[in-house]
Amino acid sequence: MNLRRDVFQAIADPTRRAILLLVASQSMTAGAIAANFDTARPTVSKHLQILTECELLKQKQNGREIHYHLNPKKMKEIADFIEPFRKMWDDRFNKLESIMRKYKNK
């Protein structure tokens, strides 16, 4: 059974977000990633599987090791989706700040 995972469900998990932060600057093996967590290695492997299925991480074989690295194209898709919401909330907070300044001056 081929399960299609949702990107936003994948990044909802704090461990998976931490993994994305780890591999954002450099590619890492599963063992190197797992060394940063106090969970069992199979648990980290499951997180890596989910992130790979969502295409947030890509794998590259280097000899016997598999290195995981961030997929910037997929991260850009997420950022592009979120951007209108960020702008909306920035506008709302700016309006609120303006109202609070006027109230404070009175």
C-alpha cells in the first residue's frame, strides 16, 4: 500500500522539524541524525522515511551510506503557500500596533 503523506502533517511533529533544521546546513547520515536525539534509532528512521516520502528530504547514496539532505524546491513550495498568511498577519499586527500607539498617546 503506497501511503501519500501530507507535508504539513509531517512538519507538525517537533522531531521532524528538528531533523529538518539539522540537515538544513549539511547532509547527514541516519546515524549522525539519530545521535542528536534521545530516541531509538528506528524511531528516527521512521521520521526520516516520512520526511523522504513527503519529499522534504532527499537521499543520496555515498558508498554504503545514505546521506539525507534538504529538498529546497519542496521547502520553497511550503514557504510560498504560507507567505500570504504571513503577510495577512503582519498587516493585522501592524494595524493593531498603530491602534495601540494612538490609544497610548491619548
